[in-house]
Amino acid sequence: MPDAIFETLKARIIDQSEPPGSTLTESAVALRFGVARPTAKLALERLVADGLLRREAHRAARVPELGRADIVDLFATRRLIEATAIGSLASGGAIPADALAAHRDLLGIARTGGAFAAADATFHRALVAGSPSPRLARMHASLMGEIELCIGQVQAHHLLDVTDVAAQHQGILDAVTAGDPATAADLARAHIDAAGSALLAHYDSTH
């Protein structure tokens, strides 16, 4: 049951149904899902651990509000990790199965419409997890909550066209398959920069 609550709340946070700054209390979550407070607490603790919620001592958990400096720092760090990991992955020329599956999902969404944040996040997570460096994968995993928050904002505010996102993913996959580390890394950087620039432009226009 905590897993189901976690997944439901995670989806709501990413699609902005639980907007940045909103609070989630154990009692409210327990009431909403008809579970005991310890069960609600477990789900909230996992969301906090994943970076999708923040909690200070003696305060309710809150959906993070990322400022401009947060976005700049996150995307700069993400750029370094993902470009390095994807370049290393291209040295072997093999694409992780989870990344291929996520890309197929994204292509389907591009054709039919719908929410793409989960498929986008899974694609990036799988590529880095499949790289030869477990340390890069661990660093990336520690950022995934905030990365997913940003992807959710891109989706919610229609900052990028999912068709363009899918095309950029395809370019990265083609470079990895071709065993071209330099091109794969360059395309990963350009892809991340496009998302970061769109999100920063939106932030600047609304603050």
C-alpha cells in the first residue's frame, strides 16, 4: 500500500496537481487514501528521500519550489553527469532495454498526445544507469526527484513539444548505437540545454 500511495502522489506532484509550495501531511494523506498514519508516513518519507518533497523538523512535507539559482545549478550538474554517462555508454554501442522501452512510449505519446514526463524521466534515468560508471548513476539518482519536478513543469506549461523531445532522444540513441561518444555527449548536452533554457525563460516570465 505505501508503494501505491507513493506512485499516486509522485504522479500528482510531477503533473502539478500538487503544485510547488503545497503541503502534504500524514493525516491528510491517511484520510485521502483510507490508510493508517504510519502507512501514509512511509509514503511521504519515500517522497522526501527521492527529492519530490522537502520536510523540515516539526513541519509538514512540502512540494519544493525551485528558484532560478536552483534550476541553473540543477541543469548544469545534470548536463555534466548525463553527457559523461551517455558518452561512456556510446563507447560500448549498447542501449539499455529500459531506455528503448521509454523511447517507444514517448514516440507513442508524440503520436497520440498525453503526459510525457514519466517516459522522459525514465529514458534519462535508464541511459545513465546503463553507463559503465556506478558512481555517475548514484549521483544522477540523487538528483532525479528534482529533475522530475522540472520535467513536470516543462510538461505542465507546454514549454517543449513532445515530438521535438522524442526526435532529440532518437538522435542520442542513434549516436550511442553508432558508437560515437562525442556526438552522443554533444546531443545530450544540447537536449538538456534546450529544456533548461525553456524552463528558465518560463521562470523569468512569471517571477
